[in-house]
Amino acid sequence: MRRKYILFVIMLFTVILSACEEENTAELMYDHLEEAVQIEQDVSDKQGPLTEAEQNEHQWYEEMLALSDEEEIQELSEQAIQSAKERRELMNEEKEIIDNAYEEFQLSSEYVEQLDEELMPLAEEMIETMEARYSIYQDLYNEYIETIELDIELYELIAQEELTVEELHEQHDLVNEAYEEINTLNEQFNEKTVQYNDEKRAFYEAADLNVVFEDM
């Protein structure tokens, strides 16, 4: 079970504004765009625990395959099941963060019609990319949650006394196929994140916003 669930988060830009100047439309959009970034930064706090849990479960699974003592297998099975349930909670927390960040992002779209002819296409392109990114995340979340259930079924199955090799291989293959789909969606999400960051930078530059990238 090869897993590599790592989400790329959006870049944070700081704009240097003159204190005496009134915010223009692009700057009003900037406020919501960067507030969305600040919200999404909390996703990083979920990545470490998720990765650690996945690695632990993989190790326990390999140990269960090598063991013959039923009590030891049962103990590891229960540990793995509990870990998988904790991953489900982490994913729910992550989804709430992504949803909140997207809601803040959507507030920026209210200003698009007020932009000039040069900036409007750049803003629309940026918004389209973010919408695609958010849609991919919904698919990714749903697939990951479903795969957690497959993991739990696998951990329960391996602890059964009358387990056959065919049954184990069948469930193992289902889990691997599900994680292949997760990896594909994860890559698509990260590609859209990179694309969005590039398009947002281009929008800021075209709007003559004096922005500085911050490495968070």
C-alpha cells in the first residue's frame, strides 16, 4: 500500500500599499484572496499526523502478515483500526479548513465585473482554476474517506481465524487500487495549486500591486 497524500497549499503574498491611497478593486480582491490563504495554511498541521498514521498502519500491516500468533495479530489489528478512524477525523478537519478557505476566496469574485478589460480575463482564469482545484479536492476527500473504510475492512479481515489467502489478496488489491486513484487525484490537486499560484501572481503583477512572496 504505497501512499503519498501531500497537499500543496497556496502561496501567500504580501502587498505593500501606500497608507494614503484608497484601495482599488484589485486590492479589495487581494484582501479576500490572501485571507483565504491564511485560512488554508492550517491544512499543513494535518499533513504530518496523516502521514505518520499511514506509515504506522503500513508497518503494522506488514507485521500482521508475518505473525502467526492470533493474539498479537488481533492487537495490531485493533491499533490499525483505531489509527484509521483517527485519520478519518483528521480528514474531516482538513475538509472544513479547505471549505472555509474556498468560501473566503469566493468573496473575491464579487469584484471581477468592476475590473478593467485587461485584468478581467486574468481574474476569470484564476477563479476558474481555483474552482477546478476545489472540485478535485471534493473528489479526493470522498475517495480518501472511502479508502479508509477499505483499510478498516482489511485490518478486520486479517484478524479473522478462518481467513483465506484469496480473501486477503482480494481486499489488498481493492485497497491498492483505491490508493492509486487517491495518488492520481492528489497529483491533479497539486498541479492546480501550482497553476493557481502562477495565475494569481500574474494577476497581481498586471494590477500593479507591489507584492512580496512570503514563505510560510
